[in-house]
Amino acid sequence: MNPLAEEYSDKPCLIEKSGVVSGINKAFIELSGFSSDELLDKPFVYIWNELLRINAGPDFTGHQKEAWLFTRELKAKCIIIQKHKGVTVGETGYIFIYKPFSRLDDEFPFLDNLYSKGTSGVAIYSIPDFILIKANQTYLNFLDESQRSRANSIGRSAYSIIGGFKGSTFEKTALEIIKTGEIKELKDEPFHGYSRGTTYWDSTIVPVFEAGCIKYLIQVSREVTEAVNNRKLLAEQNKLINEQKKQLETILENMSDCICIFDKDGKYTLFNKAAREMYFSSYEYMNKMEDGHYHAENYDSEGKRIPFWNTPSYRVMRGEKFTSMRMEVRYADKIQHLEVSGTPFFDNDGSFKMGILCSRDITSLVQKESLILRQKEELLNAEIQTREALEASLKLKDEFIYLISHEMRTPSAIVSSALQAIELMYKKEITPNVKKHLNTIKQNTNRQLRLINNLLAITRISSGNIKLNRSAFDIVFLTKAIVKSVEVYGKQKEIEISFRSKLSKKVIFLDEEKYERILLNLLANAVKYTPVGKKIYVSLYTKRAMNKNMICVSVIDEGIGIPKDKKDLIFERFGQVDSSLSRQAEGTGLGLTLVKMLVEAMEGEICLDSELGKGSTFTVMLPIVKPVADIDNAHSCHQGGQLYSNDDRIVRTASIEFSDIYFD
Ligand code: ADP
């Protein structure tokens, strides 16, 4: 045992020699809580600074000084250190005297309470060196991660354990307290020193005096970062909401539509400028919904009175939403037309909270609309009158044409009959020269008759005076007969006309005469517009179209064809592909018009398929109508391949239809 230690065996004592701890006594082990193994022969500076964390250096000029020593459990003990020369050369001895009444626990019994509650961080710093003497874990948890253990923070200066302490408000406040001795409270104080960024604190810092000097600062802090941030966020949101509210108010205020908002009691809470201008000029006062009813009457777009309980505001209050409802407001001195939209708003529990009405003055629009409507009506009436006049004049024209045609038909028919009589009765007396002239007369009379017949038929059909004389006949037989009867005209141009059909017999119920006329017309055109030496085919077949069984007859030629853009035109009155060419062929442009009319009168259809320079196919489709009577016996005269009794008529009609073709 070191003599110095022996001498002061009752007081804690530590001996240093040649930079190491060379001796300690039992009292020191009791004071510090360290074992002799942990202290002896260890570097003196390390023991002094790191283990004992004595806040005063080992070299001091006076004989003794006061300091803090930290035990193995990191309990701060206030001690007075006395420095002595050692017993042997090179030895220095330090005696530690426990300062009486300096036990922190005794001094601040209330702190224990605060420590244990854990909601606030409590720390005691020594003054003037800001050594952290004592702190609860809550306080330590405020520090940066590396400083949160007691071993890393107790006994260390605030400057070393709190990164941003120097220059911070906390340092400044502490220094001020030291100067003034006053307690300070910090509220929502920002601190930027921690690595986790800016934090906010509510702190109370209390100075503790000893012998007239401040010896400690007790800091009680609570982190309020989240609350402050929330408050800030809230403030920002509020700001934003306020800005948006302002914007909305500005928009509302400057809208050309009138906006009124009313609460659940029907009390108006907002009128925008347009609404103020509209209502306040018409109403004396306008505080509640019902105020309007004393000043005006409301009508719907059909002119029906709207009872007060069904006016827009009441409807909204009942929870109805509607848009662009038109209504009329009748004041004593004026009528106003409005277009109103209403929207209700509800509470979370679904009860009506407020309503918004958006109305627009559409008086001038309504006036314009009714003006346009009136003008339209006038126009329509004028149009109807014009059409009626036109129809009347057309009717008159048709009547005129009909009359003239009729008048012209008689002489032509007489001439035609006379010619036939001459041919029959004076056949032998007719010289070739006379025959030539007679032929010219016959052809031109037939041409005239054809024109007259077509005109008569067209005017009759267009005035609705068409009669269908349906009878049962074998269409195969008739078609064949017609083709046969016109072969002679084909021969004039060395054109072969042939009939093709898979059907051997097909008795149908049709207007035979009209069918003849249709087919002869198409055949005459085919011969007319087919060059010398080419062929014409007539094909007869049945087909299902438009949900009906149809009988179809196609006249197929190898003629000049019809351009696509003229396909519709040729079915119109006087419609010709090329009038000069047609004139060569002496056409009138009425034939196909009549054909189409006849086909349609029989509820059929005509279609054209043509290629310019290659030929045309005209197809007539007629619905097969079953006769009521026994049709097997129909036209028994058709049987046996004989021409039937109407054969003469076909020859006569053919000669008229083919009158455009020069016939020798
Ligand atoms: P047109 O008396 O002029 O022949 P249509 O009404 O019978 O009168 O025919 C109208 C026009 O349709 C004709 O002028 C002709 O240009 C054209 N056309 C009719 N049939 C044929 C055909 N088979 N080939 C070529 N063109 C035709």
C-alpha cells in the first residue's frame, strides 16, 4: 500500500506516478465504484478524463478545487480534490472529498418524479462548463443516435453531445440565464442541430444556485415537432383553402350567370354580382326564399303557373337536382325568361345543408327563338303554298299532256289502221316505190304512236290512275313469244336475239300487257344500242329477294354500255346518256321512265348492270303473286307451243316499240 494512501486511508485517494495510476485506496473504490483492476497501472490521463470524467484537469495551481466525478454507474458526485506531493519522488497524490449536501438526489427530489414519467426529457447541466450531469432516457432519446446511451452522454459537455448546440438558441438562452439568473421558457423553439433535421421544442430551463452562483441548469423539454409541423401544414392548407375560396368568390362574383346560395332555413347567404343586379332591381327585399313570391309569378315553359312550393329553390330544398330548367317570371311591369339549374348539398348524415341556384336571363334568346319559329312557320306556309301551286300546275300540265296526247292518238291510230288496211287489201297493187313510202309513213306513225302511248301511260301513272289487270299466264311461254316476235328487228342489224331459261313453264298472276310492254321496251333499247353483228340474250329465272319469291327477266346485250354516273339519270323523264347519240337512234328518253313506273306499280324492281363498251344487263324482278283461281287451266291456248290469241297485239306493240329501228 502506498504510504500516501495509508496516510489518508479514510479519504478516497488516487496516486499517479510516471503517467499511470500507481495507487488507490479502498475509500476511492467505494466512491468511484470502479475496481482496482480497472484503475491501477492504467494511463492516468485516460482514467481521469474517460473513466472518472472529472471536469477539472489534474493540474491546478491551488491546493484544492471543486469538480464533478462520475462513478461507474455514471452518477455525478460533487467533490473537492486536493493535490499533494507524493511520498516518493515523482508521485502525485489526489484526495477526493465528498462535498457535503451535494447529492443531487437529495437536492432535487422532484426531479425523480419527472424522470420516471418519461413524457418530458429532463437533464441537469453543470455550469459553467455545460457538463451533462444527469438525464432521463427520454431526454437522451432526443439526442442523435450515437449519443443516446448514458455511457456516451453523461459526464460529457453539451457541446460534444449536441451537434448544433454552439450558436443555437438553447446555448444563447442558457448563457442569458447564467447572466440574469432568470428561468426561461421556450415555446415551439426550432432546433437545427440534430441530424434528423429541424425539430421543435417546448422547454423550461431553470437555474439552480449554490452559494450565490449558478451551479446547475435544469432543462425540462418536450418535443413538439409533429404538432408544430401539423400546425404549419394546417396553416398552409388553410392559406390554400382561403386562396381558393377567394378565387372561387372572385369567379362567382364575376360570372355572368346569377348565383344564389341559401341555407337549410331558406335564408340567402350569397348573391353574386349578376344575381344582385337581377334580383335587387326587381325585388324590394330578398332575404329569404319566399320573399320572391310576393313580387312575381312563375310559369313553366308550357305557360303553366308554377306554385310557390314547386319553384326552383323549394325543389332544391327537397333535395332535387336539375339543370337548364326554363321558366318565365312575370312581374307587374315585365316578363323575364330564365334558365335555372339547382343543386342541393347535404350533411354527412344526409340532411339538407344548403342549395345553389344558378340562373341565366334568356329573355332575348327566347324572343329570338320565337321570332325564328314564327319565321320558320311563315316559310313553311309559303313553301306549302308554293308546292301546292306547283302540284296544281303539274296536274294541269299532266292533264294538258294527257288531253293533247289523247287527241293526237286518234288520228295516228287511224293512219296506222289505214296503212294496215292498205297492206292487207291492196298488197298486189303496191309498187316497190309506193311500198317504200308507205314504210316511211308506217314507221313514223308508229314512232308518233309510241311517244303518245308513253306520254299517256306516264301521265296516267303519275296521277295515280294506273290499273293492274292481273291474269294467270305462263310467263315462260309469253317471254319466248315476245323474243320470237322481235327477232325480225334484230336481224335488220344482224343481231341474234336468243331466249334462255331453265324454266319450262311458270304460270304466274300478273298484268300481262304491262309485262309485254316492259320487255319490248328493254328489247327495243338493247337492239337500238347494240352494234351490228353482236348478240342479245333474254334470260328468265326465279329468285328469292326481299323476302319474296321473284320472277326475274334479264335483257343482256353486248352494246355500247352505260356510264356509271348516268345509271340513275336514264330512268328519269327524258334522261339520256348522250342526247346526240340518242337522237341518231331517234329516242325520246321516256321509255325507261315508263318501264320503271310499270315495274314499281307491280311492286317490283329494276336494276342495271353495265360496263361501258361491253354491254348492259337490265333486270326486272317482279314478285310472284299466286292467283286465287285454279291457275293450271290458265291460258290453255299457251300450250302446245302455239302463239296465243294476243299474238297480234304483241306484233303490233313490237312494231310500235321498235319504230325507232329502221325496218325494211
Ligand atoms: P330512248 O327513247 O332515248 O331510248 P329510254 O328511256 O328507253 O329512252 O332510254 C334512255 C337512255 O338510256 C337512252 O337514250 C340511252 O342513252 C340509254 N339506254 C337505254 N338502254 C340502253 C342499252 N341497252 N344500252 C345502252 N344505253 C341504253
